[in-house]
Amino acid sequence: MAFYPFKPEFDLIFSRFGVMFFDDPVRAFANIRKGAASGARLAFVAWRAPKENEWAMVPFSAAKPHLPNIKPADPNAPGPFAFADTGRVRAILSEAGFHDVAIEAFDGVMDLGDMPEF
């Protein structure tokens, strides 16, 4: 897998709901770190566990009685909830060369616009 050849020129590296889809998060973050200027910050937003996200749990709970029994997904596989474990996120970032990691929970409302009428 080829990575972008970053130069250390960015003061802030930011992602909104993207980094949890990395196939190899340690390698991906290590590559991203190459783009960080001295004193730069990395900030990203990622979903917490499914049970903490009504948008995921309400429809799943409604559908579950009608679904066949399936093997639970690997919680560390790339996907929306891959970074639900803060210990795992800290380990990934540390191994990729980041330090002074701070993880903060944020409960907010996302305005996705009005529902279209059909």
C-alpha cells in the first residue's frame, strides 16, 4: 500500500469521521505524522461504541428480532466504531509517534438538514 509523501508543513491535521476506516491505522497515522510541522496538532472526531449512538442502536434494535443470528463483527476492524476503545486509540497514536494524547467525549447534535418529503 502506497502512502502520500507528506512534508512536515501542517500546523493542524484534522479529520471528521474518517480515520476509523484505516486498514492499518498505525501505518496511516505514522504517515500522517510526517506532514506535521513542529508543534502541530492532530484532531479527529470518531464515533464511540454503538450503544452510545442512538442513530445506530435504535434502528438496529428495531430490526434485530427480524435478522438471522450472525457472528459479531471484529470491533477493531475498519468501520464506524473501530475507535470506540480509547485504550486502543491511545496505543495506535503512541505507536505512530504521537504524544500528549488527550481523548475527550463529546455529546452533541448533528444537524443533517430537513427530511425530504416524498
